[in-house]
Amino acid sequence: MQRGIDRYTPYLFVLPALVVFVLFVLYPALDNFRYSFFDWRGFGPMEWVGWANYERALGSDGIFHLAFRNNILYFLGTIGSEVAFGLMIAFLLSKPLPLFSGLRVLFFTPMVLSMTIIGILWSYIYHPQIGLINSLLAAVGQQDAARAWLGDPQTIIAAVVITSGWTYGGFFMLLFYAGIKRIPAALAEAARLDGASEWKIFTLVTFPLLRPILVIALLLCWTGSFKAFNLFWVMTGEGGGPYHSGEIVATWIMKQAFQFSRMGYGAALAVIMTIVVVVSSTAYLLYSNRQRLEY
Amino acid sequence: MRTIGQMLFITCLLILLAAGPTLADAVVLDFAHATTGGAWREALTEIIREFEESHPDITIRENAMKDEIYETVGLVSLFHAGTPPDVYFQWGGWLVERDVSEGWAAKLDEELARDSWKDSFSSAAWDDATVGGEIYMVPHGMDITNLVWYNADIFARYDLQEPETWEEFMDLCQTLKDAGYTPIAAGNKGVGWPMGNWAGHLVSRVIGESAYDDLLKLEEGTSFSDPGVVEALGLLADMVDRGFFNIGVNVIDASEARMSFFMEQAVMHPIGSWLVSSARRDAPELNYAGFDTPAIDGQGDQSSMIGLTVGYMIAADSPHFDEAAKFLRHLTSVEMQRYRVEHTGEISAVRGTGDAAVDPRFELLVDITEAAGTTVAPPDTGYELEVAYAFYDAAAKVMDGIDPAQALQEADEAIAHLR
């Protein structure tokens, strides 16, 4: 009898979390899937349209395709501005030198700020007339390089990527810093005794051993790029920038569902985004797990 | 000491008991609107304060949002979330029709008939407030959606006159540019309604009001790529090519552009009649005036204005209809509206308020309204939002130097699924 209770005890502990998950994640997700087959304004009668919303999304909705491409660009950009930048700073600040602990706190500070405040702050930095960047360019005689960074389709995604890096770079720094501290000092010491330079120690010792963290960092970056919303919403003027050049999938879903009251179509877009993120993330994790490196 | 403490406790208890029934009986009226700044914001605060004083059983709980947020996701979200406001602001026309078709708006005919409340409004105000012959909005004011405001001191310095024709307007811009000024301050960030509305007016002037209406209703045989529409947006493209606007039009929002006009960083500024209210608070010393879009060689009425009636609606499901109606009666009373006109210089939909204005620009607004042979509805309030925003995108592209024909073809593609 006692053994029977023991067998079910773990499930009892999981039950509350499972109930919350089913009620607030699984059920809404399945309900959203149901909505995606209707023409529905979020209010009033629902009309069954079958796969029509999906056909439009995958076929003729050029703005959705552009938004998807922007999400990918944003992801690729944040690999550099968040992950690579965080890794570099973590490596540099892992040395036991004075002031470095203070610098680590400094790099992490943007993470505690509200994204709305960050968005507004950087909107002013990029401002075409009174912005810091254009003022600096003018101060060094490069007025011709000045532009409306958030108003130019060529620069709008890059501008948000930089802001995102400024915000999340500190988080990834912390992640990698913890990983670096976990690596036995003897490994680097041995390499140093063998005459390896600091660069070689980083590329041949530290970096390979950080691989499990890198896997997680890239996954966070990928899923984060599709969860992005508020920074784009604030910096690109209620999302989208000039004529959708800064549109991302999340802002386009928001507009379809709430601005244009096309809840069914918005639901279909959300389903597509969810499938893309879940399938790609799962495949990525399975592939990464096969190449695990232990030390 | 202990006795004093006990007495204080009992006194507080008695006060609470006395106040209890009053607090419990008080009705909280949720009021959603888009008035966040300018002289009207100040006047509205005062009007609400007076209402609450005269109706101690009713408390107004405001939910004020930026107009762009309010128009796009703000108000709609309140309804979708099942927390509709009791009273809410709305732009007349398509948005009122939408609210009615969604079942969000309460019919007001019966209430307006009581005590001849309806007779206190200008008869011209009802078109935008009526759907299927029934009234759903209490008219509040008349917005002219686009005028060209100008700095009168700079005009005087160069002996410049208000242009009558588009050619004169272009010459004027060139003169100002040659003199080292930025001729026009424009801010079109976000969905792009400021330049989109002006572009809409230009289209109506070129192809005619009826054709404009058909175009935005996506009537059979219409297309954004029609030569007349391309020609209208070509007028803006020409101005962009000649460098008549500030840089970064699509990255500066409407309020920033307005402030740059107030700070004399540009000589002219195309925006609606609400600039008067903003200027009264933010630039009271500025000597400025305005004119309607000059005449264009086109098929439309060249005296037309672009504008609409704005007003307030009561939610169909509001449990406080009577209290909401009381508040709207107070808000649109002659006394409150005279106070508003005096304070803001804006046009009221309530009769007997015009002579309360002290701002000289009020006369100008009245003159334009009276001289207008036709009133053209702005795309975003007169027509379905998705269509309006596709058109606004085209105007924004033109402001970035993209060829009008290409921009309009892309607008056609964006709304192809709606045809």
C-alpha cells in the first residue's frame, strides 16, 4: 500500500502545475486553433471558412511574409548583438581584476529597466533631428551618414537589434560568465603552460566547454525573437515602422486580431508561428543533445 | 489617553458608517476617450469636476489613451475583453457604423428626444452620428482633419500670401526653401494618418468626392492604381523631391512635428483643427494662421474640406445608461460647451456657442467649414481600417521617395483579399 502511494506521489506534486498548464496554456492554445478556422471579428457570429485563413497567410499576405523575414533577420542580428556580445563581455570580465564585478553589474543593468522605457530612450537616440547618433555623426563631420534610423527600411531592424543587444547582452553575459566559472581553472592553466595564447585558450578550451550554454542561449534567442513585441511596438510606432518595414509576426497578429478585428485570421497566424517555433526548437534541441560534450 | 483613543476610534467608526451607504450607492461611470493633452484636456478636467460636484452619487473614472492607440487597439480591446466603458469617445462615420454592427453602441434617439435635447445640436452634426436612420452618437465637435497652418510672422517677413492654387503653393514652398527654411513640418510615424489624410483629401480633389468614396469602399472597377490616384499622390511626391519637408517624416510622430512648428523650425504644418487647442497651451505667443488645401486642377470640388463630426457614445451593455446620459447632457450643455469653445478655440456641435470663442483662429475654422462645398471623410474614420491603412502605407512610401504608382500598386495587393 505504502509503495502504491509512493508511486503516485510525484504525480501529485506535478498536478497543480499541470492543472495551471492545461487551463492557461493548453486549453487557450487549442481554442485558438479552433478560432483559426473561422471568420470571426472577436465578437458576434463566427463563420466557418476551413483552411482559408491559412491559405491567405501562406499565399497572398505579403506583409506576413515580410514580418516573418524580419523575425528571422532580428534573430540573426541578436545572435551577434546579444549572444556573441554577451559571450565576449563574459570572457573579458571573467578575469579577476578590480572594477570588473562593478562592470558586470553595469552591463546587466538594462535588463531591469522596463522595455517601454528602453524603447522610448533609444527612439530618442535614433531621432533624426535631435538624436545622439546623428549629433555625433555631425560632430565628426559625417552629416551625410545621418539618417532617420527608425524611419529607413534599410536600417530599422538593425536599429532594434542594437537596442535589443544593449538590453539583453548583459543577461547572456551572466549566463556565459556562470559557465566560464564552472570550467575547471586547471584546463586553462594547462593550456597556458603549454604556451597557448589567451585567444587560443578561448577558442580551443573555453568556447567548446561552453557549448551546452551556447545551445541554450541560441534557443532563447530564437524563441525570444518570435516573442519580441514591446520593443518593436514602441520603437517603430505602434509596430511596423514606415509601411511595415519593421513589422514582425507578433505585431502583425496584434493588428489583424485587434485593429482590423480579424480574430480568426490572427489566430491562424498565431498557430503558424507556434508550429514554426515549437518544431524548429524541438528539432534543434534533439540535434544538439546528440552532440553533447562532457567534462 | 486611552479614553481619547477610544473616542477617536468610535468617531472614525461613525464617520465610516455614515459614509458607507453613500460609497456603496455611488455609481462609477467608466469614460474612455482620446484626450490626453492640449487645452481641451484642461477643459475636460474642469467639466468632469463640475459634474461630479453637482452629481455626488456619480464618479467618473477616465481611461484616456493617445488617439492612435485609442483608434487602433485601445477601445476595441476594452470591448473584446468584456470591460466596455459606459461612455466613450468616437469619430463619426465608419467607426460608429462598426460599433453599431458589433452591437457595442446604444441607441440614443429616445434619450435625445427627451426635453428636446436633440434640438440643442447643429443639424449638420447628425450625418456622422446616424446609422440606418437611428442615432448612436451624441455629437460634440467638428474636426477639420487637415489644414495647412503657417507661421504668420515669417509669411509677413517675406511678404507671402496664402496660396489660392497648388502652383502658388509650390512657389511659396520654394521661396521659403530658398530663404533657408524648412517649408513644412510633418510627422507621420505609426500608421501614417497625418500624411495619409492629406493624401486622401488630394485624391478626392483630383478624382472627385464620389470616386474617392467608391475607391475606399472598394467598389467594383476601382483601383488604387487608377491614374487619378497616382496623380494625386504624385503631388506629394513632387514636394518630397523638391525637399519641402523635414527629414524623417515617417519617423517623427504628429506631436513632435507640431512642436517643431511651434518652435519655428518649419514654416508650415499640415494637421487638423485640433492644433488650435494645442497651441493655446503649448505656444500661446505663436502668431499663426491656416488655409485649406489650395485648389488643384482636378475633377473634385476644390472648396471641399476633409473632416468629420466627433462625439460620445454609450455602450449598449452599460448598466448605467441613465447616469451616462446625465453626464453627456452635462458635457454638451450650452454652458459647458461655451466654456470649452472659449478655452480651446475648437468648433462645438452645440448651437449658441460660436460667440464664446476668443481665439482668432476660431473664425478661420468656421469660415472654412461654411465655405466648404463638400465634406470628405478621412480614410481611417470614414472607411474600413484595413483599407485606410493600406492607403496610408502608400502615402508613407511616397513620403520616403517611392514612386506613387509602385506604392499604390502595393496598396492594391495588400487589400486584394477584401475585394
